[in-house]
Amino acid sequence: YTDNLKELEENNQIVFRYSTEQGELNNDANPNGSLDNIGGICNLEQNCVGIMPHPERASEAIISPKKTDHGRKIFDSMVEFIKRRIS
């Protein structure tokens, strides 16, 4: 798996990492113990993303346990990325 990890890094396929609010990568920020705090990766073409976190749980304040919509930022950034790629 270390070869796969190196390949993901070299190809810029790691799209999300678990971090603290200060941007630190550590075990406290990693709820599932993923390797290198990886929370999401994409394919080589960067048109398919797989993520471990569940931002949909915080995409609308009305359904979020913490009453925030912070998860929506992930979806908004995906839309902007796609718009830039197709224009």
C-alpha cells in the first residue's frame, strides 16, 4: 500500500485530509484512523471523488446536529471546480 500512497501523492489525487481547525494533521483530528489523515481521494482524471467524511450531515443547519452548514462548503467547492474544468 505504500506504493499506492506514494502514487496518490505524486498525482495530486488526495483531495481531503482530516486536520484540526489550525490545519494540523494529527491523530486527534482523524476520527477513523485513516492512513496519513486521508479523508478523500480522486481518480487520475480528477472527475470522480471518494470521501470518507459525511459533509451532507452538516450541509443544512436544520439537519445538522451542531446546527451549522459547514459541510456545504465541500459541495460548493466541488461545483466551482467542475465549472472551471468545463469552461
